[in-house]
Amino acid sequence: MKASIDDRKTKESDKATKDIVHSCISLLNKERKLLVFPMLSFALLVTTLLLFGVYIDEIQELFDYLTNRDVSISIPILIGLFIIFFIESFFQAALITSTHVAIKGKRISIGYGITKAFNKIANILLWSIISTLMNFVDRLYGKSFVGKIFGQITLFAWRILTLFSLPILILTNADMVTAIKQSASVLKSSFGENIVGNIKIWLFLLPYVFLSVIALVIGFRSEGIFTSGIFLGGGIISLLFLFVLGRTLGSVFRTVLFVYVDEGKIAHGFLKASLDKSFKTKGEKNI
């Protein structure tokens, strides 16, 4: 009997999470400007790499580090990783603040998100420094196979534990330590929903990814230059867009979770019943 009740609750929670993901997709469809922030982030990262193209050895060293954990730490790698984390965190902050406005049912603007991110620049800089340093945590375990495994487990645990740290730093007045502790608390209240929600987001995108891969395959196998270029270009552009879309939906999803779990506020366009079945909250009130 108890097992039957637990199964029913699990199914209800799963359906509720699915409804929340669909509401996030609807929100993004309504406020497509939210996609601009990850696009700007990607464009700025590429531009930065091109501007520093004269330092090709350092860029190659950074690429080797990202793909090969045996590469030694160096100043160029530290600087490169910091730039990557700062740009990504800055535009994530802009996306988070804009999402926070959008889930209240208000219209957003790109300028608003950028301004709010600049207002939190100190927190973003500190978070970028910590993220950069934590990326080297696996080196503490040595270069042995076991050491690498423990290092990757530690890094993965850190990323999961701090999943909500940036939204907390941006949307509240919490300091870094408080943000990390609060992130763990929010994660505890919504761990299953985070997993199910992110899986459903990528399952939603999977058919489009499959079509993009097919386009790439056709492009590679085509003999005509024009046909090959069309399919290869279309496949690459669509994959990049799907990556941006997935990151944006994930950020919107986490922001909705944080606002509801921490404040008990029901985001505009979301079902109270779905949120109630999925999360434990501190309070409960409409936005």
C-alpha cells in the first residue's frame, strides 16, 4: 500500500516537473530576448579569442589544458579560464535578473539585464575567481588514475552544490559563504526536480539535435560544394543555437526553482499545483 502511494506521488511529482519545464519553454517563447544573453556571451568569448589570436601558443595551451588534465598549470591558463568564467557568469547574471522580471509577468529589455549585471560586478568577479581556482581542485589528488577520479568527483560535487549560488548572489544580498550554504539548502529541496527537469529539457531538444547531426552527415557526404556548404553551415548553426537554447532554458528553470523554493512565490504563467507537488518552500505567495 505504502509503495503504491509512493509510486503515485513520484508520478505526480514527475508530471508536475514536466509541466514546469513546459511553462519555462512557453516563457522563453514569449520573451525571446532572454536568448540574447547567452548569444552575447558566446560571441564575446569567440571575439576575445580572436583578439588574443596573436598569443596562439597561450590559446593552444589553454585548449590543451581543457582537453588534457596532464597539462601543467600556468599563468596564461589561469587568465584564460578566468576570462571564460567571468564572461559566462556576467551574462548568466544578466539572464537571471531578466528571467526574474519575466516570471513576474513584466516585459524585459536587454539593457536592464546588462545594467543589473554591472550592479553585481563585485560578486561576479569573486565568483569567477572562485570558479577558476576550483577548476584546479583535481590537481590536489595528483596525476594518478585514482587521483584524477577523486578530483573529478570533487569538482562534480562542487558544481552540483553551488548550482544555485550565482542566482542567490545576483537576486539577494547574500555574501559568498551564505550563497553557497543557501544553494545547498535549495538543492536539497529540489534535487530530484533539477535532475528530471534538466533531462526533460534536453529530451525536448534531442529530436532537433538529431536533425542537425543528419544535416552535418549529409554535408560531409555531399560532393557538390554548394550543397555541402548549405548542409554543413545549417547543421553547425542549428547545433550552436540548440546549445544556447538549452543553456537558456536551464537557467530559466533554475531561477524559477530558486524563487519558488526560497520565497514561495508562484511565477507568472506557472501552475501553483505543479509547484506545490514538486517543492518544499519557505512560504507561499503570488508574484
